[in-house]
Amino acid sequence: MGAYRRIEIARMASIHGGAVKLAAAELGIESFGMQLLDLPLGFDEYPEHDHADDGMEEVYVTLAGSGTFVIDDRPVSIDPSVMLRIAPGARRRLEPGPNGVRVLAIGNAAGRAYDRPAHFRLEVTT
């Protein structure tokens, strides 16, 4: 890959009907995971999950809209004025706010090379 890669967000490969843009794969990033989440009001396909098995720390940056992460059964509001880090073992689920939410999700496990999960590889886009 060259010195840079530029891609329009609207042209990024995605999954879940366009709600999850495969940003890191599209940009050729190999050292960490990064997805762009565009979740409309009522989107219920964001899975409750944790990263206890793989040790991945995640940081979420809200770019537009608002929402609520439910972290270990506690609601934590997000909007463009905050950044949120979630520890690997914490259970989390994201609920979009009334105008939806656009979130940049970034993650990797401390001290390990990033291993892109199969569902975030370009060949699985729908």
C-alpha cells in the first residue's frame, strides 16, 4: 500500500445493511481494529458482547447523534462531547439515541498483534 489511502465513507464496504463500515480493512490498517458504526434509531443488531477471551480494549468516539452503552447492566450515555473506553471483560451493548448515532470504534489487545476477525474482512461484505 502507498503512503496513504483515502476513501469516502459512503463507498466503504459494510455489513449489517450498511450500519457497520469496515473502516480499518478499507484503509489497510493492520495494527488495530476500527469500524464506523452508523446505527439508526431502533437498530437492534449490535450484539451484547465482551472481549474477555481476546483481551481487546475498545475506545468509542461519537461523531454524530447520541446513544447509550449498557456496560455490565449500567447505562452510559455517549454523544460527540465524550470518548469512552471499555475494558476487555466488560459486557457491552449499544443503543442508538432518537436521531441515531455515528460512532468510531477502535480496539486492540495490549501487547498483541491485531488479528482481524473474519466478519470484519472485506470479503464478507453485504
